Amino acid sequence: MTPSASIISSAVASQTITDSEGRQLTVHRLTALDRLRLFKAAGPALAQNQPWLGMAIIASSVIAIDGVPMPAPVNEWQIESMIGRLGDAGIAAIADALQHPLELASAESVDSAGN
């Protein structure tokens, strides 16, 4: 794989995890553009609120729940709605997955290889 293909692959790769409630959550690491759009959706005050923004980043990393695609949030209400839907179980599972970049990277390699 070329270096540029590797960068593109890692930017769009995803991982499916299971939370303690048995839901299949497909997550991906937010790109710079994803984060910029999240700041816009949060608005100027909430984009400065680090605890709120941390939860928003976790929730915005979800691209599907039980195989159903989830669109990226475009406003504060949609961000909070996703956090409410995920609950403590979903947030904890996603945070754990995003804290382990090596596991996410190896899972992405398997996904991109079609295995």
C-alpha cells in the first residue's frame, strides 16, 4: 500500500464494537474536517467547553448502530440526542475503543483486507 493510500485508508476506516447492552456500534476516528464540522454544530460557547466537547467527539465518532447508518450531527440538539441514545454503556465502549489506537489500527487493516 502506498503512503497516501495508507493515510486515506486510516482516515476512513472503522471498527465495530459491542457495548454492554449488546448493541453493535460502528465507530471511526474523526478527521480534521469532521472535528471542524463538530465545532460548528456545537456553536462557539460549547466548542470551548472541554467536558461537553469530549462527550460530543465520542458520540460523533459513531457512524452506525446495529448496522443502521447514523448521520453526522449538524447542531447541538443532534449531538445531545446521540449522547442520550448511546447512554453510559455506549459512551464507555466507544471511549475505550478510541483510547486504543493500535487495536483500532489492526482492526482497520483486517476490515480493509476484506477479512
